[in-house]
Amino acid sequence: MGHDGTDKQIIQTGSHAGLSPESAAKISTENQIHPATKATLDSWSMLAGVDGLIVPQLELVPSTGDKGQISDCSADKCVVKGKQYQDSTDIPGNHPKPLLHADGKPVLGPDGKPVFGPDRIDLDKIATAARDNQNLLTIPEALINFRHSGQWDFQRMQSDDGRAIFTKDYQNFANIGIGYILGALGMNLKDMSQYADTYCKYRCVQYDEPKSPQYPHLADRQVKDFQIGMALYKERHPDGK
């Protein structure tokens, strides 16, 4: 759910501040139906009520819409800043970095294996920026940032031809990031899972793995990732700050 670059200021929220998570999910999917350029990204920002919340060292990446996705750089042309890569984890900013507990021990995913994410991402910086601007950034607007190829879609980044480069190894990290950041904003597990479930329903996302018993359009692993992210935030920030 990709990024690099320059910072932008948040502006005041718009008329969609009261959207329910389900409504935000529907708008998120509608934004995915059409190819997005910088112009449509600006329009989306106006609709969402923010002028592209940017967190430190990240850049807002337009939704790739129907431009497609690169799932294997060795089988498809994967070019970033003029250079072709055979493995997405070789791309600068997309090198694997272990996710750690406060005591330095590795965070384990639902499969019991250490979780890795792209080295360009610092969940604490993102969560702090979101929390500090909580009077300007509403929960629905934060949810929208997690749409496919959205600003906080940490398992995807953009190629030079506008397609999303997907890194499967970062799936758990991306979902843990949802729990971490939304947990920082005070969102509960039920609401974030409902949003993700609605989003996947409207996107017709299919998972070849066990589904969540409560959320039929989500992999059970995703909900467990959300829980891990929420718990990790509370562990690192016991005072909620």
C-alpha cells in the first residue's frame, strides 16, 4: 500500500471529514478505477480534504489505477529513476530492514518469522506526524492513504512508467503499518478491519490463504498483522505519545 521525496504542508480538512470507514473504503476503490496522474492526484487530495499529507522523507505517489502492477522485476521491466532492477528489494529505499521491538528483538509475523519492511519507511516518524496533525487529518483521510499505491502502501512503490512495483515480502510489514499508524490515531481493530474488508470487497481482491472468520474479504493474516501493529505501537509508546 509507495513513496520517496519532498514534504508538503497539510491544509484544513474538507466536507468529507465525517465519512465512516466504509464510505472511505468505497471512495478509495473508486479512486483506483481510473489511471491517476499528478493532476488527478491533486483532485483526489481536494476530495479527501488534505493537500497530500507528507511525512518525513516520503513523497505522495499517485494511484496507478489500471496501469497495472509489476510483481516480479526479473520477469518484467522494472525501471526506477532510469535504472532497471531484477529484484525490487535492490531498489534504493526498498532494501529490507527488520522491524524491531522496543528492546531490539525482531517483530514476528503471524507465521512466526521476522518481519521486514523497506528501509525508506520509519513507522514512528509517520505515526508521529499523523498524530501531531490529528486536528487536521481525520480518520477517514488516514484510511484513504492506505489504498493500493497510496501514500502509505508500504508494499508498493512506483516505477518510471507509472506502474506499481509490488514486493510480496513486505505484505506483513504493510499491514502491521496500518495497525501501527491507525493505532496511533486511536482507531480500534474492528473499525480498521471493517475498512480493509470493505475496500477488498469493492476491489474484488482475492487471497489464496485462510480468510478471517469475521471479515470474509480479508486474509486472517491481515487482521493478525493489524493486531501486531497496534500492540507494537502501545509497546513503544506506553504513554500514548
